[in-house]
Amino acid sequence: MGIVAKAGDWAFKAFTAGLGVTTIYLTGTFSLNVYRGIAWHKAQPKIEYEDEQAS
């Protein structure tokens, strides 16, 4: 196997490893943002619902 082929193999391995790390990072941050969004939504006051119940 030539030097160019080995360099190509290493470049491909580095590229796919980078994609894997990026995928894991984006999955984690997406999950965290979904959790924060749900928590924020639940923390909002329920003024409209309370107004409907009072009338």
C-alpha cells in the first residue's frame, strides 16, 4: 500500500470520527434544549386557563 493510500485512509478515518463526535454532540445538545424548552413551557403562568375557569 502506498503512502498516498495510507494518507487517504487516515483522512477518511479522521473525517468519519469527526462526524461521529459531531453527531454525539448535536444529539446531546438537542436533547438538553428539548428538556429546557419543556421545563420553560411548564413554568409559564396559566393565566388564560385560570381566566376561563373564573367566568
